[in-house]
Amino acid sequence: MVELPADQHDLLRASVFSVLQSVLDLGSLRDVITSVRTVVDTAIADIAHAWNTAHKDPLCRLPVELHVSCLQWLELGGIITASQVSRAWRTIALSEPSLWDSFDASSFENFERAFEVVLLRSQATPFDITWDTKVEPSQRVREMLVAHASHLRKLHLPSCRWSDELLSVLLSTSLPHLRTLQAKYENTRARLRLPDMMSDETMPKLQSVTLGPVLLPTRIHAVSSVTFLHLGAPSDCRDLFELFPLVQQVTLRDVSSATLLPYRLARSVTSMRLFSPAPLRIHEDHSVHLQSLDWHLVPHMRLECPDILEPLAWFSARTNSGWGMIINCEYYQFGRFDVTLKAEDGTALLVSVSSTCISPYTISIHPERWTADLTTLTLDGIVTSLTVLARKTIPSLRYLTLRPSRDHEARWMSALPSQQPAFQPVVVPVLRHLVLDFAVSRLHMAAATQVLQAVPTIVSLGDRRLDTIHLVARGIAQLQRDDMPFVAEFCDELRLENVEFVESRVFHSDQV
């Protein structure tokens, strides 16, 4: 909106001064001032309305109920800018406190002034604070944050000394609206002592907690609302589930063999993940905890061990039926494999193991642990794993998935009979279904037929036939039954799934 010219400002001041000179008593002066302000405000409003009409203000042309909705699409900096466009926009911006319910320090240079504006305009509405910057807030900002702690809904702080000090103060107050508490993880800083006053009364709505290294309170009061927990593990966390009795997803970092873990998992736990201190990750053995604790299987569990045998024995002893295994060798160059054990009831154990674990020697120590009840096997990164499993017998295996993760593995499979004449197949006497999944690697049509032709070289069925082979690949849309007549010799049904066009075709043994 265009400002009044300087001469008109002078006339306005002179007019007001003239009116005030004629007033003698204080009571009349107040009335005159109020009257003059009303006239001036009305005039300004008329000018603003005329300006908005002349310039076709897009916001004011919308229905009133949409005004706030339009500003809700803006970030805080945009809302501040919008509030300075005109009186109408400012009125709209200030009319809804929820527009000012979040503050991200990285968006501002003058943290203190911006934070003060947010606190003023949010009008005690529950708000979110994200201090995703290493710049330390002033003492004034900290005082304002502590003073308004009862309105915090989400708090995200960096991992540094001043944030620990601030957290210690904030967590020792009542936080009735707090739902999310997060401080970026760094395992080099001192441990934060969680205050004794943490409880359902002081934090009734807290759901998600992500913190670095901590120490549990000396006196435990349950915080039952927490369902997500990600912590740098206390050296003694035996009372973890007394503090968070209904937590569902738990991640503990810096867990060593000396860490004191809870003897039993809370019945609410659906995910339990343990990570070793980074420098020790290759050598840490979490299986010692499995041997001494009364833990039960959950849908998602993760450990780190140098060897798979102990976790495998623990897992198989707790499954009442067959189970499956996924061996992910994709990260072999980093010296580790991910082995996922899956029970038929939906529970699973992921074990990050040393690459030396998946070796012919290790498997031959206790072959029954690997094979007795193994019904489903998925191999990601097949060159290493197939070479290790060559000549091994897996007597209960019914479902096998081979999933090359790189192009060279697909080429290795297609050239297996000619380039690896000494390769011995995996013996799978009851195998029914074989999946060859090349979705993430490029496999041209000729190579696809070569892979299918190599199946008897990869798996030994004895005198049996496969029920199905499911080939998933790109560029196989033109494959016809005449291109692969050999499949009928060892398979009853061939399913081709072309991932480029999301289509599949099925050929039966009397068609191929």
C-alpha cells in the first residue's frame, strides 16, 4: 500500500495538534484522542480497502473461511512476510495462532527476535521447536523456552553440551503437551541423566524419544505413553521397560557385551534393534545376551555377532515350525553380511555378521542348524552365497529365491555351466518353487534363457521336478515358449514377469 505524501503527514499532525489545543480537562482529552484515532483508523481501513480493490488482492477475493488455509501452506518465514503485505493480510495472519505453532532456527539469522514473535503470536498454542543448527542460542532464548516449556509439542535439538544442559532443565518441568523429543545422536558426548520426575503426570502425551547416550533415572516412574524409543544405551538399562512399559519400537546404540540389558522384553515390543559401538562393530557379540536373558521373538529384532550359529540356535529353538532365511551379501565389501531369519508366525531376527561367518568351514561345523528346519531361503548377492552353499544339502527347503543385486551377478549365473564347470549344485530334494529375481539388474533376453537353462546346474532336485519357476526381469516381453523348450524337462510351470510393463505370462509343461 502506498504511503501518504510527506505534506499530508504534516497536515494530519497539524490538525490533530489543533484539536488537542482546544481541550482543557483530561477526561475530555481522552475522549477526543479516542475519537481522532477512530477517524484515522477508519480512514486507513478505507484506503486499504480501496487499495486491495484496485490491485485485486488475491487473498481478499477468496471466501473468508479460506484465508487462513491459504497461509497454512507457507513456512514461518513466509507467514511473517505475508503479515507485512497489507493490513488485511496482517489481520488474517494474526487471527489464527496455529499459523505460528512451529519454529525452525535454521530459517532465521536473528533467532531471538523471531522466536519472541512466534511465542507472542502463537498465544500459548502447543508449538514445535527445531534447533537444527550448532549456533548456540542466547541466554534470553533459553529463558523464553523454559518459560514456555508447558506449551512444547515437539522439541528437536542438536547433540551438544548446551542442548544437554537445556534438556536437563526442560525434562525437570511439566511438559503436558510434549509428543516428540529428539536430540541428534552423537556417541562422543557425556551421558545425559534422565530426571527422576519423568512420569505419566509430567509427560502424559510423550510418544517418541530419540536421544544420545543417557543414564536412566535413579527413581523410576512409568512414562506409559512412549511407543518409539531410540537411545544411546545406558551401561545399565535393566529398568528400561519399567520406565517405558508400553514401548513398541526400541533401538539401542552402543550396546556391548558388558551392557546390562533388561531380563525380559516388554510384551508391547514389536521391534528390538541393537547396534554396537562403531569402532567395535566387527567384533562385538550380542549373542551373549541371548544366552543369559529370557527374551522372546518379536516381529523385528536385530543383533550384531561375529558368527551366526548362536543366534541361529536361539532362533530355531523358539520356532515351532519351519523358518526362512535371507542372506544379503550385497555389502560383502564392507566385511559384513545381513542374515535375516523369518519364522512362519511372522517373527524375524536380523543378524549382522562378519563375512567370515558365511563360509564353507563355518557351515560345516553344525550343518543341522542351517538345514534341518529351513524351508525358505532368499539369497541377495548370489556369487558369494551360492559358492558357499555348493554341494550342501538342505533337506527341508521348499522355496528358494535368487536375487542378483548387480549386473555382473546376472552374467555370472547365465554363464555358469560354461565358465564354472566344477561348480556343484545345492542339493534340495523337496524344493518346489524357484524364484529368479533380476528386477534390479539388467538381463537381456538371451541371457534370460541361459539362466533358465542353467537351473539344473544351480540346484539338484534328484528325480523330482519343480512345481514353478518364477522369472522376474526386464526385457523379456518377447520370450515365447519355443525359446525355452528345455524348461519342460525339470519344471511344471514357468511364470515370466516383465517389470517394465508390469505384466506376467504363465507357461505350463505341456506348452513349453
